[in-house]
Amino acid sequence: MNDLPTVLAAGLGAAVAFGAGDFSGGLATKRDPVVRVVALAHLLSLTLFVVLALLTGEAVPGPADLAWGALAGVGGVVGLAALYRGLALGPMGTVAATSAVLAAALPVVVSVLLGGQLGTGQRVGIVLALLGVTLLSRDQAQGRGGLGLAVLAGLGFGAFFVLLGQTQAGSVFWPLVMARLVSAGVMLPLAVRGPGLRPHATGPIVLSSLLDALGNVLFVVAAQTGRLAEASVLSNVYPAFTVLLALVMLRERLRGDQWWGLAATLLAVPLIAAHL
């Protein structure tokens, strides 16, 4: 189906959830190691997806949908590992921007290669969204230390979105369970090292897990309408919401180019949605 309200509401809902989840996760990583934050968040969301699948009575899908979910988990783990290593090498803004743009662009390319059609307004909107994400995430510092890893991270995250988008309508929670089984299985052994969990990090970790889980569910719903390209781009404007939360909650200030990025991102949404 190609349902405009579903694509728009679910895609933007995913962006809000991902953006707020990243904001909460960022607060958590100020209090506890990032590997443990991600591992615990994924373990919590795995539990949540299993409970939701059972409560909703969702039928266990066929091997193909479960395999798509597991493969998506591999893409997600590759993306996370490359992103965090790239952020360590820096510059952080350049690494974050490169990975975010590629994560949004790869599903668009795949969708077009598979026969998807984009109108002129949608093409302009997609370009504006990618430009907006770049400006929002860009650091004034320049460098190439983590650029290769940033490219790998973007491809990993983009693959995550593409692979989840291949699942059949109605298969929402079980493919996500498979994805989280893979990612949590990889991250948990790394997370048990070091000191114990700091209690004041628990709240942000739980919140980031819930929001990330919500974002994944909404993305799957949007992508299963048959609009993978639009669903991916809409969900990947999440940096705009992270920035807005930082403005309101932390009183952070934006540079001039970031204001332009925010404007471009917000303008992109109606252009992408106009011809859905």
C-alpha cells in the first residue's frame, strides 16, 4: 500500500523518536561508557520487542523475514562499531555528518535501483534533507582521521534500513527481535568489562532504549507501505530534533550554518511528502 498519512506520520514519528533517543543516549554516555549504554539499550529493546510481539499476537513470520531482521542486525552492529571508532578518531562532527547522510542516501539509491520513482519535488526535498543533516552535524574542525570509518558506519546503518524495509507488511516485531538478538549478542560481551553500571545513568539508558525501539517500529511501518526511499529520508532527519532538544533542554546555541541546516531539514519534509 502507498498510504500518505501512514508514511508521513510513521516516518516523522521515527525521526522524532530517533532524535530524542539520541539526545537521551548522549546524556547517558556522559555518565557511563558508550559501549555499555548501547548494549544495555539494545538488550532492553530486545525484551520489549519480544513482549510486544507476544502481546499483539503477531504471527511468527517466515524464514525470509527473520533472515532480513538478522541481516539488519549485522548492518546495525557494523554501523555502530565503525561509528564509535570513527568518533574516537574525529573530528566528531564530520564523522557524524558523513554517516548520517549515507544512512539516508543508501536506501534512496536502492529504492531507485529497484524501480522506485521519485518526483521532482521529492528529489529536491531529499537533497535538502541530506544537506540539512550535514549542516546540523558538521563540526567546524576539519580532518580525515575517521572519514573511512564514517563511510563504513553510514553504509552499515543504511543497510540496516534497507534490510528491514524488505520485510512483509504485518511482520514488525519479530524481525526487530532478530535484529536486536544479533546486535545485543555482539555488544553485551564488550559491555561487561570495566566498572559496574553507574546508577545515575540508568534513567537515560532506559529512555533511549524505549525511544530507539519506538523509532525502529515506526520506520518498519513506514517502509512497509512500499515507500522505502521516502520513509528512510523522513526518519533520518532526526538530527533536527536532537538539535531542537539541545536548544530547549540544555540551552545550547546554534552556529549560523546549523540554523540553515535546521531550516533546510524542516523544508524538506513537505517536499518529500508532497507526491507520496
